[in-house]
Amino acid sequence: MEDAPTGRHDAVIEFRGVTVAYGRHEVLREATGSVAAGTTLTLLGPSGSGKTTLLNALAGFVGVVEGEVAIDGVVRSSPGRTDPPDSRNVGVAFQQIALWPHMTLLENVAFPLRQAGERRAACEQIARELLDRVGIGDLGDRFPSQVSGGQQQRAGVARAIARRPAVYLLDEPTAHLDAPLRSDIQRALRLEQRERGAAIVMATHDPSDGLAFADTVAVLREGRITRTDTPEAVYDDPGDEWTARMTGTISVLRVADPTDLLLIGGLPGPGSLLVRPEWVDVGEGAAVATVVDSWFRGDHVEAGLDTAWGSLTVRLPRPDRPAPGTNVRWRLRRSVPTGD
Amino acid sequence: MRSRRPWVAVRWGLLSVTLSVVIGYPVIRLGVEVLTNFADIGASLVHHASIRAFANTAVVAAATAVTSLLIGTAGAVVAQRTGSRSLAAAMISPILIPPFVSALSWVDAYAGGGLTDDLFGVRWARLFGPIGVTLSIAVNAAPVVFLIVSGSLAAHRESDLVEAARASGASAVVALRSVTLPLIRRALVGSGAVVVVLAANAYGVPAVLGLPAGFDTITTLIHRELAFSADAAAFNRAVALSMVLMILAAALATRVERPTARTPVPVGGLAPHRVHSRHRRSAALLWGYWTAAVLVPLVALVLRAIVRAPGLDPIPAHWTLDHFRTAWTSLAVEAATNSVLLAVAAASLCVLLGGALVTVRTTRLGRYFETVPLASFAVPGSALAVAALLAYSPRLRDTIALVLIVYVGKFWVLAHRPLAGAVDRIPVETRLAARASGANEREVLLRIVGPMLRPAVTGAWVLVFLFAVHELTMSVLLFGPGSETLATVTLNLRQLGDSAATSALAVTMTVGVVALGAPLFFGWKTRRRVVTTP
């Protein structure tokens, strides 16, 4: 079949109305989005929400029953047509890592380069540089079984970007890493992206990863994209309680009496209000709550309050750490209605 | 994506033709023979010799199953508890000794004039007869139970669960009854079915330990009817007995636990566990069993092969290699060559066909095809051999080709299951990763899947080779002048009364099998060091 130009070349990868079904069961419905060169789309959702299925559809691992996927302006998937993954100019990092156990880390990373026709010496040099970039340059001669899960994951990321593809498809690429290593990998990916102008689509269930890394966030729930926006917009105005919980810590206050709003300062109420911890001023206002517990978070303290309108999580500057049972005054600086 | 390729038809054709030749046609031919001579064959079944052989076989099979389940399960549980690799290796070791060699070694150790008789004046009066036959087959079958039960224990992380039960206040007996046994129930039933099949299939052990006491089983009776009887009804009786064996096997096949697939060999993979004194006592008992059932008989076999004459003390001054020189006649060399060639051909064909079967298992017809070699494995070799004789006599009678046909039919599953298991264990993501890295399907097969399957292919080849190289039950019915195998020559030598030469051939065969099979079963290979630095 001839490649069919889409006519929209601003997006490196674009998917329109993509539906994927396993047998008669639709696991992804009418997903739409696009990613421009040098930008990142994060797919944020819980397990089973369709993130990996969407990545599989973009990579060409599964076909679509409706909609289409275009890469570099060329339709690669549509009903009845699925171009094979090796023709798509994508790199994939798998949640299960999927390093080839009979190859060293260096050989794993060099394999895509060999497929691209690079000479052996060049492959080895580039693969070593990539392993260096993800912090495991000294482990290239080891087999996957000889390194830790985190080291395997870093090699998996290096392999995904080795061919310098137009699109990086990353499925939970930092799931096995602790916080400092996550930052290292994210920095390495950012650097790669800036140098190559690649588009990144990353699936994650972790809001701190999903929001920090993204230019655009797509929230998935039960096989549908329910919201696509900037990370700031999704965080500040999640729209509903489910999305709010998916994107960070949230409290829900049930305010039935409008006069209560004068006391706690919530707007635009009444109804259910979504409140982020940093939207509450503690020690000010007329409302009183009892401290249930508090947690030291390094640069700040988080406390759980029992209020007349429900449980409320707040953020306090250090060194304030109120004891359980203490009464504190509080007021809302900001809140948004749930929309549920 | 492309889904059909030119070689798909070739692959289906190869599988269909081979299944028809090695299994389908012989079985159908046996069925036709039974139907056309139904009256004669029916009468054969109620012949007193047939009834006695059936009864003997049933008793031996049942008693063997119980005995080997006790030995194999006890060995698996104790090896798991103690984490002892050497005990696990000892429990598996009988699988490397050809069963009839094991029976010969028992004779050399415990019969009148045997090692214990010479040294201590102790002989085992009941060695020849049902008890000796049952115990000898049970010792050879116990490793199968050990492997299947060990695999089940490891898969369920049984030691953790037992510790949880003990921490909840359960005694060791209660933990065994309420945790361990329910967990491994399927493995016990499955391995018990395998043992029944093996016991019904056994020819060498009943020939060595049963016939001298006039104790016939179905396999020895079939052999006698075919090889020695001048009675015209004898062939009908052999056909009738084979048909009944086949029907029994078909009933058991549904219970047969896959003997090789996905069953991890536990040597080297045992979880470390707290060792209690009762575990040490149990381990000591099992070491005692191994010494009596395996070690002493093997020592006796070797001594019988190297001591100059029966009755001499087994001291170095009386040792000689003369028996090896006299045993290795031109006939023995030719038979050994036949055995090795047959085993190489059978192993290569079984791996090729097992691989072909793996590639079609995603289709419904492929899944049906897969069940045929498994059922064929459950059919006793005597029945398969009679079916093949019916199908391909006189053209292929007494030829190596006929032996090869039944070997492939019998051992196909031994290659197929490890290959299928290995393919199942390759995560789909490894193939997808290669496709996403720019590899086409051919490159994925050559550079990713192929190298990952190499250990399984080697293991499957060696497994079939080991089973084929010392096979006796089928070859003893099929061999003719020029197509003898080493096992048939060894057994014939024994029946002619040359016990020293027999032992010399048996020792040679066992050394060869152990040298080839030990790395497979005991996992002797270079292990990669696992480094967990961050």
C-alpha cells in the first residue's frame, strides 16, 4: 500500500480517533492527540486505563479498528493496515524492560544501530556514549542477568533512543528507579530530545513523573482520554475528583450551607470543593480544625485536619509541626468545584 | 502485516505426513487388525497367560506408582527443606541409568553370588519376582516424581507458605497435610500417571528380574509371543494385548503431567531454608535409600565387569579389563554404532519436528496436532512396536528404519515440550523490542529468538538422544540381523549367561549416558554472577 501523506506536518506523531479491541472487547476508545517535535506528551492513568495499549498502537504492535496513526505525516495505522514497527522510525522503552538476555548491555544498545546500517565500530562507540549518558557506561560488557533492575531499565532507555528515532515511546521508563536516578534519566532524555528534536510519548501512573516531564498531559480512564491539557491546567483545575486524585494530593470538602463559605473562604461554592494542600492558609481565618496527624516531608510539613466539612490535607512551612489534637485556624485561599 | 508465507504449506505437509507415518497409520492399522480378527483376538484376551500378565502388570504398575510417589515426594520435600544440591542430584541420578542396567546391577549386588553374598553372606531371596520388579522400576521412576514435585514446590514457593503456617502455630505434620500436600496434589496425580505409564511400558526390568521367577508382564508376554511362539494365535494375542495397552494409555494420557516442560530442574535452584534435625534424619534416610538402591548396585556392576572371575574377592589384584575386550565383539560394536546412529537420527528428527509443531500451535489444528505426540508418549512401547510391525511389515521388518519410526513416534514429545516451554518463556516484549529497533521478522528469528532458544534445543536433543540410545522395550521387538542395538545385545548376552561381559557392556553404556546426561539434569554450566550494585 502506498504511504498516504496526512497533510499535517507540524506534528511528528498524530493519532485520531484510535480504537483498539482485543476480540470484541474494546480496550481503547477514540483516542486523539498529537505531539510536535521536541515536545512531550504524558499519558497519565492507573493500571488498565489503556496507556500501554495506546503506546502499542503507536508503535505498530497492535492494529487499530478505528481511527489512524500518522508518523512524520505518513499514515502508519488505519483499519486493515498496520505498518510493521521496524518501518516506523520509533524507539520503544518497555515497562518490562525486555533486554535480550543473550546480549551484553552494549550489544543490546548497539542492536538498533546495526539495524540502521551503522558500521560495527561506530555502533559500539555510540552505544558506549549512550550508556554513559544514562550512567552505566562501565557496565556495557555485562549481561542483563548480571546487573540490577534499575541498571537494566537505564539500558532499556538507552536502547530505545539509540537509533535517534523521530518518536520515543516510553512505557513507565523510570518505574524501577529511585528518585535521584529518575531525575538523571529524565535529564538524559531531555538532553537527547533537545539535541534531536524528538517527540516523546510517555506512559506513567505517577503524577510527579507525569506532570514534571510533560508539555501536554493526557489523562486516561477506562480506555478513554478524559482530559488533554498542559500540566499546570490539569493540576490547577482538574475538573473532577478522579482527575484531581490522579494528578496529586487533593481534599474534597462538602459544603451544603452557602453561609459556611463566608467562614472558610471557599469560592465559588456551595457544593463539593477540591482543595490542594498549598491552597489552604493555616493559622489564619475564622474556621477551626483539629490536627489528626502530621508528616515530615523534608522541605515542608504535611498535616491532616478534621474539619466540619470533611478531612483536609494542608501544607505547612517548616518547622511548624502541630501535635495531633491541636486546634488550628484555617481558611481557603483557592478551591475549585468538583464538576462531578 | 503479512501473515502467510510460502513455507507454511510445507510445514503443515511435513507435520501431517510425519504424524501419519509414525503414529496415525500404525495405530489405525492396529485397530483394523483387531476389528477384522475380532473373534480370535477376543478369545486371546481371555487366554490364561494374558489374564495373568494383565493382573501382574496392574499390580506392578499400582505398587510402583505408590512406591515411587513416596520416594520422589519425600526426596523433593527434604531436598527443598535442606537446600541440599547433592541430595537433589542423588535423587535425580537413577534417571541416567538405563532401567535394565539398573536391574542387572541389582542382580550383581543382591542375588545369590552377588556382591553382598560374597562379602557378608547376605542375599535377597525375593529379588526375582514381583517385589524386585516393582522396587527396581520404582527406583527408576522416582526421579520423574522428584522433578515434577520439586517443580511444583518451587513454583508455589512452598517453603515460604510452610513457614507462614508454622508461624501461625501449625505443627510440621499439620503444615505438611494442610499446605504442602494440597499444593502439590496435581503434581502427585500427574506424576503418578506418568509412573503407571512407565511401569506398564517397562520391558528390561521384568525381563531381568521377573522372567527368572516365571513372572510375566504384558510387555514380556508380547515379546515372547512375537519372538519365540510357533503358535499361530500368538500374534493375535500380541495384537490384543497391544490394543488393550493402547486403550489404557489413552485413558491415562489425560492425567499425564508434562514430564519435561516447564518443570525446573531444581538442582542449584533450591531455596535456602532453616535445617532442622528432623530434616537431617530424613536426609540420612534418603541417602541410605540411594546407597542401597543405586550406589551399591553400581559398584557391584563395575566389580562384576572388572573382577577376573565370579567368586574371587573384589580386590585390585583380581581386577582386569579382559571382560571389556571380550564383550566388545564385532556384533557389539555394530550394535553400539546402530544405537548411536539411531539416537542421533531420532534426536535430530524429534527436535526438527518438535520445532515445527511449536510454530503451528497458535492454530486450532496445531493444538490438536500437539496432543498426538503426548498421547503417543503415553502408549507403551510394546504396543507402538506391534502397531508399527503391522503397518510396515514385511517391507521394513528387521530394519533400522522401522526402529527409527517408532522412536520418533515415542520420543517426539520429549523434544516438543521443552521447545514449547522455552518459546512460552520468551516474553513477547523481547520480540517487539527487536521489531521496534528496526529488525524484520527474519532477523528477529535469527538474532533474538534463535539464540534464546539454543539451550532448549540442545537440551531437547540430548534428552531424546539419552532415551533412544538405551531404549530396549521397542527395539527388542523390532530388531533383526544387522539392526541390533546395544541394549538388545547386552540383554541377549545376559540371557546367554555371560554376566561379566554383560556388566562390561552395561558399564560402558552407563558411563556414556551419564557423561552426556549429567550436564543436562544437574545444570553443570557456567553460571553468571549476579551483581546488584545500584
